[in-house]
Amino acid sequence: MPRPGDKPGDSASVELSVGTRTVRLSNPDRVYFSARGETKLDLARYYLSVGEGIVRALQERPCMLHRFPSGVGGEKVHQKRLPRGAPPWIETAHVEFPSGRQADELCVTELASVIWAVQMSTVEFHPWNSRRRDVERPDEWRIDLDPMPLCGFATVRRVAHVVHELLDEIGAAGWPKTSGGAGLHVYVRIEPRFGFAEVRRAALAFAREVERRLPEHVTTTWWRKDRAADKLFLDYNQNARDHTIASAYSVRGVKEATVSTPITWAEIDDVVPADCTISSVPSRFARLGDVHEGIDDAVFSLEPLLEWAERTEQRDA
């Protein structure tokens, strides 16, 4: 239901003040998440509550939207091109695909763009790991800890600690977050000097070193059918061109309304991903702020990992 401060629109909408913008939200009472009954308006209020964090996560990045026009129990739309009806102040980033097709994707520069995307039924935000100024050169390396069905979260935690240790060894600052599902993600800011193929190559070299240190728990085997069901897959391919994962602070399209939540390394052993939801994360954000606030100030050069990759390739040749 609307609250004080929400301006009434027509009979089926409210108007939300977002910075200097006013964003109309239609069907605010439509239930989007059936587990507890959160609505489209609840979703918008969630993103308003973590505004600084979600804008930092999406800032200047081409962004694919996962839209659920009738709520997360209904049809899911993967939207690469900016949806029709965008106001003139919405910004875009131009990208081209190997097929030769092109798209102007949402490019968030202010919180109002996020809330407008919610109006367009967006639940999940999936940004590129490069920015609009040079979409072909990523500035973010993504480490995806993706557990197989019989791999428990205790193993995810153990692998995360080894990832942290190895990042420390190479002088890289890692910024962990829950995935909103069963795993964890770790982001590392990198110099935007290399293309997607080289970033993926570096990510594979790192993943193989983690696998070497924890062979009983970690796999880099690409084909899912060839992986043991109790192992954790280090998904280096999330660094390939046009591959995206849910951003920090993105809600996931599940009935429980879980959130891909930034955490600190000290929280790895205590975090319960299922407890990070649009209901709980706002109070956490109000208490702690954005724990990824310094991410853009900690930039790593991929050269050490590319040297690892070169040595491995020469050895295997």
C-alpha cells in the first residue's frame, strides 16, 4: 500500500520522488514475490533504500534487465535493448554482438534510472563487466563460486577463504557478495587494458590455481555433465564477452526475494544467503552503508595472472 510521501497518481499508480525526478509506478500493489507477499512497490522501495550501492554497482555499465511483467512466478523476459517508452533522461550504452546485431542497453547514471526499470517490471540487473567509455575492455574481473547440487555451503565458505588467500598473495583486493542463490561472487577491479579474451584467460589461470590447492572440492571442468556433483565449479567463463551475472544489491527473480548482497571477508563464515532479502538488506545497509564503497579505488593489474596463463599454456603445449 502507498505510504506517506508517495504521491497518488491515477487509480492504479503512485509517483515516487527520486532525486530530481518523478517516476510513476503502475500496479504498485501487484504481488511480485509470493513467499511473503512483497509487491512491485516493495521492490521499488527496496532499491530506493540501497540507492548508493546499486548505482555504484551499475554505474556506466551496459545492463541487461530480467523483467517479470506479472511477478517472478510468471514469464521472464531477458531484455538487452532499452524497453520502449523510456523518458528522455534515461541513458544508454551502445554494444555490438558477434552476430552483427547491435543494442542500446540501459546505462545507469542515477537512481531514478533503476526505479524506472522497476516500473518496467525489472527485478534483476545484470551489468557488463566493462563500462560505456570502452565496452570492449573490462574493468572488473568476476570470480563465481558456483556449487554443484551436492556441494554444501560449508564448502563454498572454505573455497572462498582460499580465494581470499590467493588474492592477497597476488596483491589483489577482492570484494565478496552472496549470489542470491547457493554460491558467492567475488569482484576485483582491474585496469581496463585488456579485452574479454585476456580477462577470461587470466580468470582461468586463477581458477586452476584454486583447483590445484583444493582438488577435492574445486573443479574447472567446463562441461556440467563431467563435473562431480559434490564439487564447486569456479566459473571463469563469467568473464567472457556479453556474459553477465546479477549485480551487487540486485534482487533475484525468486519467490523469496533474495538479494545478491555485498559482504565483508570477515562475514564469510557467518552469512546465510537465504537471510539476505529485500526485507532484511535495507536495515543492514542503513547500519553499515555500502561495504563495497572502496571497490573503485583498489585496481589490480592482470599481468601476474597472464604470466601464469602463459606458463601453463607453454607447459601443456
